[in-house]
Amino acid sequence: MNYQSDVEALNDFAKKYEILKNEINKVIIGQDEVIKELLISIFSNGHCLLLGVPGLAKTLMVNTISRTLGLSFNRIQFTPDLMPSDIIGTEILDESRKFRFMKGPIFANIILADEINRTPPKTQSALLEAMQEKAVTAAGNTYKLSEPFFVLATQNPIEQEGTYPLPEAQLDRFMLNVKLDYPSMDEEINIVKKTTTNYIPNLEVILSSEQIIFFQELIKRIPVTDNLYQYAVNLVSKTRPNMKNSAKITNEYIYWGAGPRASQNLIIGAKTLAALNGKYSPDIEDIQKVAPSILRHRLIINYKAESENIRSEDIINELLK
């Protein structure tokens, strides 16, 4: 990218984000905050876990984002009989009687892992290994995944029968946990109007994969003050019960708190949010805005919290006051 300085690049990044948002809104009506959090995940080089009931256009949303970013997209429907080889690929014997590797659907820039909790842990771990290593191993050979690589996994918060909930250590691999809610009345009217006609939006590609990787590296270079590092680590340490910095509400309602990956994600998430908003450095307000989505799936509440109907979000909101 031919920029004179990082400041010029950040200015262009904020402009590109506005254009990107407008392009996505040609297809997706409302859900602005959800789209923003998905883009924070992508530009932070992280992954996202999306909680939402069926029919809220999760697939359409991710597909639209991939099209406007010029990235390849695959959707994997997780089912109880899905095997690891169905995701990463398998070796086959070709016509010349030689083994060759047939790549699975994981070989794309953006992966929608639909209802990840519907498949057994063995298959879940195959996806999570690819998320962490950005590579897959088959028959002793390692295959690098194309960059950028982003996984959006979805879970249905209603149906829990016949599911395999992700263990806490695997949940920690997701940078953000985003809740997708129903659209407002006006938004739903607009959705129905657009989707019951022959209207087909023409989407422009706003960024290339090279530009995305450049902006991911640019965000890492954004300066952060020492007091912001202190605030992020202090906030995370307050979620850990029976520690020096533990908050009273933590000791009362949390069984297990967030680890160091949460502190890292708070800083990189705040950097990305600041850059999207046209700022050259994040502040405490940016950390507070990304904190709920970064922390909610990392706090394990105890039986007392469940019996009193206290959620992890309630505890996070109290800690942010």
C-alpha cells in the first residue's frame, strides 16, 4: 500500500469502513452493531462466536461481508455425524494410483460454522485447531490456510437437546461472543419489502485480501498508553475470584474468570474499534465498548448466580461501572 505514513493509512481505513458499511447495508438491514463487531473480529485477526435463533440472516450477513471484502466463503453445517475429514479434507487414490489430498471446505478465507455445538468434540476440535494454527495436518502433511482466515461459529441459544456445548478452553479461542437479536418493527418491514421482490443488489468489492492483511498489521502498530494496558489487565483480573484484585461480585458469583487472552483481545479490539471510528489511538471508552463481547463467554458463573438469575453480562456491567 502506498501510504506516506500510518496516520494517512488510518484515515483511509476509516473511510473504507464507511464505504464498506454502506455496501453491506444494501443487503443487510439493521444489525449495525453486529456487523461492526464482525468487522472488528476480522481486522483484529480473530474469530467470532454468534448466538442467535434461526432465520436472522446469519449466513447472508457473513456471505455479504465476504463478497464486499473480495474473500472466498464456505458454510459448514455442523451435524452429529460430521467427521473431521469432512471439514479439513482427506486423501484419495487418484487415477494414477497415487494418493493426493482433497481439500475440505475449511480452505476458504471466511468460514461459517453453523451450529457448532451440534457436532461431537472430535470434529469441533478439528475446526478449533485450524483456527489456532491457521493450518491443517492430514496424513503427516501440513497445509497452510489462505490468509486472511476468519471463522464465524453460530450457536442456537434455544435448542440444547442433542448438543455438545463447547468446553471453556475452546470457547476462549473466540475473540468475540456476539448476540444477534430480532430486528425492530421498521427494520423487519424493510426486510420483507426487499426480500419479496426481484430486487438484487449489486455489491462492489471494497477491499482486497492484501489490503485486509495490511490493515491488520497497521492496527497492531497503533500506539497504546501504559495506563490503558493497566486498565485492561486490571479489568480482566477483577473477573478472577479469590485473587488480590477480585471484585466482591466476582467472589460471590463467578466460579472461574477470564485468562490473559482476554486482556490481549481487549487491547487489540479497542485498537480496531478506534481505527474504525477514525481515531489514532484507543482510550478507556473503546475498551469498555468491546469488553462485554470479549468477556461474556469467558466467565463461568456459579450455582448461586444461576439460582438468582444473574448472568455474566450483569457482572461485566457492574465491573465496568
